[in-house]
Amino acid sequence: MMNMERLTQMDGGSRVWIFQSSKELTGQLASEIKNALNSFLEQWAAHGQPLFSGFEIRHERFIVVSVDEAQAGATGCSIDSMMKVIQEVDASHGLNLLDRMKIAYRLDGNIVEESVHGFTEHLKEGRINADTIVFNNVISTLGDLESKWEVPAGDSWVASLIPAS
């Protein structure tokens, strides 16, 4: 079974990591990322125990990696090995996957990526507001991916950036 199909078989409590790309993940680039992650996840283990894991590319912008810890839990070393693969993919393609100072949000049907400063400026200008849908990449479970990932800015960690009215 492909690792991309496994997410649908995992429990909502499965652990998740979201990596936001500064580039669209399409075509050859998406294929290379999928190959790298499939190769890694096929042998991903914690203390010799295979991890039931999977990934997907969402909205051609986000890499979502998940592990069902009900079967075997990810450990510090196993997470480090996953992060190493993400860093290698990032370095090979200049995707800025580990830049947590960027906020992704929906604007006029598109996904926009902005620095925290730029996001704050757009809030002050009224271009975006507390109802703007942001991608809450700090979620930690697969269940939250479905219910708490795309949320109004006022309901996410960026709420503290919204000026009082």
C-alpha cells in the first residue's frame, strides 16, 4: 500500500506534522518529494518497530506526515530521522519547509504565504481580518487536520496578532 493512502486508515489521534512549502508542489517536484518520502516511510522504525505512517501533499503547498502511534510510537530518534529527510528534501529544492515564521492563508480563492510582519500589516490595513481562513500548522493530530487546520484567524494561534477593534 502506498504511504499516501494510509492516512485514511489511521486513527484521528495519530500524530501529525505539517510542513509548509514556499513553492507549489506540482509535477516533477511533487514526484521527487513523493519518492523520497515513500522510500523513507517504508523503512521508518522506532527501536526496531516499524511505524505505520503515511503522508500526503495537500493543496499543492503542504506536506503532511502522520504516524499511528497506537501501533508503535515515534521516538526522539525516529522523529529526528524523519526531520533529516524533510531537511534533505528542503535543501534539494529550496522549499523553506522549516520556516515557522510564515503564515499561510486563503485570499480570493488562493493560498497566500506571508511573513508574520506582512500578515500583521495586512491585518492593520483591513485586507484580512479575524475571519480570514489561516492554516493552523501547529496542530498535532490527524483528527485536528480535518477540523482545526483551516480555521478563521481569530480561532488560531495568530489571534494574538489581530488588533483590538
